[in-house]
Amino acid sequence: MNESALLAILLSLASAAGYALAAVGQSRLAAQGGPGIGQLLTRPLWWWAVGLNVAGALMHVAALHYGPLTLVQPLGALTLVAALPLSAYYARRRVTRREWRGAAWTLAGLTGLIAVTGPASPGDALSLPEALAIAAATALLLAFLVRAGAHSPHGGGLGHATASGIASGVASALTQTVTASLARELPGGPLTWWQTTLLAVLVAMFAVGGLLLSQTAYRGGLAAPLAVVNLANPAAAAVIGVTLLGESFHGGPLGWLVAASAAGVAARGVLMLTGAAPADLPAALPPQVPVPAERPAPEPAVRIPA
């Protein structure tokens, strides 16, 4: 193993650990009652989570500089495996066997999906009209998922998690367009300054939106929402690549079959995680119900003799 590959592995593991710690921090905030955005800004734990997410993203990008996608992406999927014991440690419980099995199934499915997908060729990026159309369609889809989750007594967490993963995946695709434009490698030529600024604003909106959506998703626990986020992110990127960038799954029809099978395996893992984990943190104790004081036994009646 050469030095570049070793450095890519170390950076990928550090990135996965950063993302896992951030997810655990977010789930702890969610377990404390799901504070609103204004309250989140006053919580030091929230800013730690934001910083860890940023650090994880930067290390992931650095890992891709030193190693191929086929090496870095599967290691990034270890976020779920790292988050389970961390969450259990803070909750003072053990990771259940069902949680480990669910994580293993999800990780296997995610690895299978990554194995048959690949990065875009140099210069392959969305044009400005395509980027704006994707942004508008994604905004409508996110609104639908959030609305559906709000009216679902059981699936709200997974709906918000799906929306979070999609938002992050679209942010990555738009970032690729901004980067290609700045490097003057965009197929239609570089964008003007205001067009690049517009896309950068959209990237920031989707990135922050994905973070806030994941925060809401963790109200129902950590394992299943985190698994869905990790699945929806590459899935959204793959849909954009196949439909707009002319990409396809490796291996032709066999690659499509592997992708479908991997998606089924990952879905099984998510279902196992959905019903596996107890609450990550103990819920608030119910208010004490006052116990009525014991009434004194009635004194025996005194009979007055006739």
C-alpha cells in the first residue's frame, strides 16, 4: 500500500468519526425536546455538531484527493457503524444485536450501491438551466417529504431523514457545477460572477437545510434516520448523474441488477434499525402524581350507656 492510499484511508476514517460524533450530538439535542432554530443557535453542542460536520466534509474532500472514490466512499459509510456505539455509550446502554445486524445490512447495501456508481468524467457538470431546474424540483420534493412526515405518526423521522440526504446530495451536485465553472471546465463555458454567486447561495441553502432536516429526523432516534441519510445522499447524486450527466451504473445491465439488489439489502437494514434501538437517551420522567395522604382510621364509636 502506497502512502497516498494510506493517507486516504486515515482521512476517510477521521471523516467518518467526525460525522458520527456530529450525528450523536444532534441526536442528544433532539432527545432534549427538539429545540427550535433560535434555541439551537444558543446551544454549544449545536455548534460542536456543525463544526464536526464541516470538518468531516473537508476531510472527505481531502481523502478523495489522495485516493479513488471506490476506496473513500465505502469507508465513509462507516459513519453509521461508528455512531451506534457512541450513541449507546452516551445513553449508558449496550448496542443490541439487532442494531448491529441492521447496520451490517445497511452498510452492505450502501457499499454495493457505491461499487456500481462512479464519479462524473472531468468537465461533466450541470449547466445553469439544469442546476436551477434541479434546485426547484428538489425544493418541491423536500416540501412534500416534510409535509408528509408532519402528518405521519410513525414515519416523520425517516421522511425528514430522506429529505436531509436528498438536500445534501443536491448540494454536492451543485458544488460540482460551481467548481467546474471556477476551473473553466464547464461544458458551456464559465458562468458569470452573479450566476456563480447564485449557485453558491443555493449550495449553502441546501447544505444548511439538510443539516436542519437531519436534526429534526433524530427526534425519533439515531440509527434508522442516520442510515436513511447515508443512503439518500448518494442515491440523489446517482439519479442526477444518470438522468442529466449521461452516467450509468458500471457493468451495464448487471450493474443495474446489483444496484437494485443493494438497494433491497439496504432497505432491509433500515427496517431492522427502525424497530431495533431503544431510545438513545432516557426520556424525561413524567411528573410525579401526588399520592393522597392516608386517612386516619375512624375512632370506634363510644356507646353511651342507658
